[in-house]
Amino acid sequence: MESTVEQPCPICFSEEGLTMIAHTSEIPYFGEHTQLTILCPSCGWKHTDFIPAEGKKPGAWSLEIDSTEMLSVRIVRSSSCTIRIEKLGLEVDPGGATTGYVSNIEGVLNRFEGAIQLMYRQSISSKEQDIVEKCESLLKKIDLVKSGELVVKMTLLDPMGHSQILHSNAISRDLTSEELENLELGPSIPIFSPDDV
């Protein structure tokens, strides 16, 4: 379903209105989800998120990645989700431009790898040797995880409860009050009333 919402763009403040696309589908083993995408035709700003049909409570999912077979494990990451790989010292928090996605463990590792490679190139050009060495070390460790030679635990922490890991060994738990207090919530999506759609 596509509709125009008479709201200004949160980035360029264009009064043209935003395009909202809602697509509901059954994600195998995760259940029914609505993919909600909001677009600005003026500046190209786009925000996508996945919202489960059933109400969810704040929660965390974790899974030990101990073999190459684990790379294909499916993940639904909402825009409010923090991803941690503590053994590598890696964490990505939801920011103002964070979008939700459906991927797998390998896809998440590739995203971390891409961010580290960007930092690596910037550090080489600015001659920051200590950061260059840290990036090289992290990239080698990610390769070891991908080849099944280094065991790590990936954790998804979602105060909105929309993120999940699809594997029989994945462990689900409630977030602690301390985690809830310290986790980022992600981008603020314009709130629409039923009259706007």
C-alpha cells in the first residue's frame, strides 16, 4: 500500500509530503511483519523498518557463532536494535539514519567489515598508525569468525522487541532495567494520525 502523508520531511523540511509504503508479508519462522518505508521525493531521504504483527516486549537475542554453517542464520534487525560482538569489541547502536533489515549472520559481519574498512582507509590517509593496526586486527578476526576458526557471540538488544535471531540455539531473554536505561532507541519516525494516511 502506498500513500502520501502531508507531513514535512524531517531532513529537508520540504512541504511536498512524504510517501509511505507499507508491505505486509510472512517472514518464515518469524511470522507476519510489516515493512514500513517512508520516502521524501524532494531530497531522497528514506527510512525503513520492520514491525511484527504481534506486540513484542523489550528483549535480547544472542547466538554463539561457532562454525561456517552459522553464517546463514537469519536475522531481523529493527531500527531500534543494538548489535554487539563483545569478544571483538564491536557494537553498532541505532542512530538517526538507522534502518531495519532482514539479513543473516554473514551479512551483519559484512556490515561491520565495511565500516572497519572505511575507518581503515581514512586512518591510512591521515597517517594514524595505531588505528590502522586496530582495523587490520579486527578485519583478521572477522575473517577468522567467517572461517569458523574464532568463536564469538552475537547479541541483539532491542528495547522495542522487534529484532530476532532464527536458530534453535538462539537464546532470548528480557532486557535488564540497566540495559533499557542505556540503550538507544533509534531514529524518531514522524508520527502520523489516521487522518494523515
